[in-house]
Amino acid sequence: MATQQQQQMEVQEEEPPQLISKIAKSFNCLIPMLIGVLQVNSQSTDESPFKTHPTNMWVFVFSTFIYYSVAQGSVSMAVISGSLSSVSLLSVLLPRLLEHLIFIAWAFVTIIVAYQVHALLIHSACQRLHQMTIDIISKCHCQWFTPSNSVEQQRRPPV
């Protein structure tokens, strides 16, 4: 029974939470779609988005590079970099006031995602520590650690 619980805990540690994993994969569709919208939007103007919004576009380039580099390894990093990439492209399409507000919203979402990932890791570590403690106590045959021995001694008449 204990080995099954340990195996389930190990599988849960290796697999990222389903929702976060789905969010990370969604950027594979969202980023190309936003690039297409930006291309259509910039066809009517003579200037490139790299000239009109250089900071946002370079943030997009670097965050997209990070997203596609770490997407297979670190799901939380993929969510953060993929969302930054999407937000930086989206900000080019929005008016200046909304451009800044969307980055503020992105910062809050990033903090929430990072908190959830770390909370899950801490919870998992606490579960492992609890299970290890129970295993050690159950393997110990010391009289004061085994509750069944102390109950049996209380039932026996003194010699």
C-alpha cells in the first residue's frame, strides 16, 4: 500500500498540473495567430513594428526564443515566457494606455502562476516528508514508537 502511494506521488511530481500544461501548449497557436494579425495590421503602414514599437518587439523576440527553448523542459517557464511573448505582441496592436496596462496585468498573472507552482512543489515536498516519517516510524520496532506495543503492555497484568 505504501509503495503504491509513493509511486503515485512520484508520478504527480513528474507531471505538471494539467491546467498549467494546457496553458503552456496554447501559446503554440496563439503566438503565430498574433503574428498573422500583426502582419495584416502593419500592411497598411509603411513602418515596421520594430520601428514603431522597438521595445515591445524585442521583448517579443527574446521571450519567444525562451518559450520555444524551454517549452519541453520547464512548464512554468514556458507559461511565463509564452505569455510575455503574447502580451508584447498584443500590446503593439493596442492603444498606448492599454499597452502599459496589459503589461501590469501580465505581471500579476506571472506572480500568481509562480505562487501556484511553488505552492504545489512545497505541498508535494511536505507530503513526501510526511510519508517518509510514517515509513520510518512503522519500520522502527522501538517500544515507545509503536502504539500497538504500548496498548498491549497496558492490557497485560504486571509480573
